[in-house]
Amino acid sequence: MPKIVPYFPNKLISWYLQNKRELPWRNTANPYHIWLSEIMLQQTRVLQGLPYYLKFVEAYPKVEDLAKAPEDEVLKLWQGLGYYSRARNLHTTAKMVSEEMNGVFPDNHKNLLKLKGVGDYTASAIASICFNKPEAVVDGNVYRVLSRVFGISTPINTSTGQKEFKQLAQQLIDEKQPGTFNQAIMEFGARYCVPQNPDCGNCIFNDNCVAFQQKKVAELPVKIKAKPVKKRFFNYLVILSENERTILQQRMGKGIWHKLYEFPLIETSEEVNLSTLKKLQQFQDFAKKINIETISLFNEKPVVHKLSHQHLNTQFWIVETLEDSENTVPISEIGNYAVPVLIADFVSEFFENY
DNA sequence: AATTCGGGGGT
DNA sequence: ACCCCAGAATT
């Protein structure tokens, strides 16, 4: 184990109190608010999550309000934040706390872990911030700070690495102010011990930082490379009926965007032209139900929507029809549905002057 | 233990 | 292009 610096927590907290950002979930110990913020900030930058937090607190002042909301409404408010299972689990947990726990969140790590969408990190965050329990959090910031200060080169995305860093964080935590310590080390990682080009020359820890002493700051933390991203090819059929209606479908299977809405989709193994598209069985099945008047490609070059693990090469096919088929919605009401950013961007571009 | 879940921002 | 972000659930 690395040599523990006894004053590390005090120095860290001192830095935090002078440099912390004022955020709406700071200076509160309301478990509902802390839980909400922690779910939203999973794998998400503070500045990206902040407007969503404000929207949710206004729309759902109490956990009971969130519990009573329809799932589609919650997903719509979450639209654009990504990782939509968080929104579905958020809603599930709100209902559980509201209906089965008398609206009271669990006050310890073990029981917090039982909540959907709450893992080791979030359970520790809530337990420490709301209930003053000495549970150390380990997030991306903590990995970076500890790997550098203590010179630990164990890969952070392995189970042994996760155990090692968790144990170290647990040794370091200030048991008298665990919530403040946890927020301090994360804030320090987010604002000072940043991934690239940190200002080590002026760092409060540079006398003791192993990475700085050994000039290995840029090498830490160590992370095993991810696999290359997959390319997928999406063809959306954008129906336009004479009375200004279109077809939206809810994604129901596994995979990305579960329970969000989109236009009828035909996925292919490569980019297709109109003549190839028309030969596909999926297209012909679709054409049996819809009386297609005209069809044309909206975007000459595919829109490449980049997710962390796949690139979606997307073509939008404009399909004009005369009469309505089943399940159409007014074009003016598309904005009421939770859709992926890929769809939202197309809608705002295409229908802006429609 | 490895994979899969978004989207935005920085370099 | 590649990396990272106040991770969790599923395979």
C-alpha cells in the first residue's frame, strides 16, 4: 500500500472550501435533491447536468411528484442527457421510495444500494453527504487524483484496480466530515488535477505527489483501451401525410434509446441508395401498409451521430403519402415526445420552415 | 470480467 | 481522432 499522507484530507478540504463552485445541490442534505443530482451526474459533466437538475427540481419539487409523473414525461425532461436507463431507474426508485418507504430515502449504504440506479458510488455519495456516514466515493476524479498523488499504476477499469482505489479512498476519508471530503476530492479532480496539462507547478500537493516527482503525471491514471467503435447504418422513413401527420414509434427492444421515440427505422449493413432500399424486405413490408406517393433522400451525405461505442451513419428518407395510416401523430406534436438527439436535430432542421 | 448503455466538451 | 465525464446494469 502507498504511504499515507496524514494531512492529505485537511489540505484537500481547505482547498475545497476556498475553491468550490456554488452549485444548487451544495449546502443541502436533502436526500431527494442529493440523489437526483448524483444520478444525473453519473458519467456526466456538472455543466451538462446542471440545467436538467434545475428543470427536474422545478417540475418535481418532491419525490412524490416525480413518482406520480408518467414515464414518458420523465423521459421527455431527460431528453438530451443520455444514458436513458438512468431516467427509467430514477422513476422506478421515486415510485419505490414514495409508495413503499413512506417517501423517506434509506439512510445507509447497504439499503441505498437496493435502489435501482444506485451503485457503490451513488450509495456512498448519498450516505456521506446526507447522513454523515464515512463511505468513500470513487469516481473518475478520485481515480485520477489518487493514482497521481500516490503513484498507483494499477489500471482503473479492472476489478482489482477498483478495489485498490476504493480501499485507499476509504483509508483517507475524513470521518468527521465525510461528505465534505468526498466532494472535495472530486472537485479537486474536476477543477485542478485535470486529465490533461494540470498546473502541477502550483499544486498544493506537488511536494508529495509521486506522479509529479517521477514525471509521470501524463501517464496516470492507467486505463485499458476500449474496443473500437462499431459503425451502424440507419435509414429513417419520415412519413409526411397530406394532413401533416407522421409516424413515430417507441423503441421497445434492448439496446440504445430504450422507450424513446423515432421514425420507422430500417437498419442496413452499409450505406444504401434508393434503389437498394426499395429492394429490402423490411421496406417492402412497410410499403404494403403505406401508400407511398413519393420518396426522396433528405441528406445527401449521411449524418454521423457519434455515441461513445458506435457511430450511427444515418439517412433520412422523406416519404410522402396521401391518406393516413395507423399510429400517426400530428407533426406539430413531435416535440411532445422524448426522442434521441439525432432525431431532435433532424426535426428542428427539417420542420423549421415546414 | 467484459460489454453496453449518450451526449457534449476538450485537445 | 481520441479521451474524459460526480457509474450502473447486464451479459
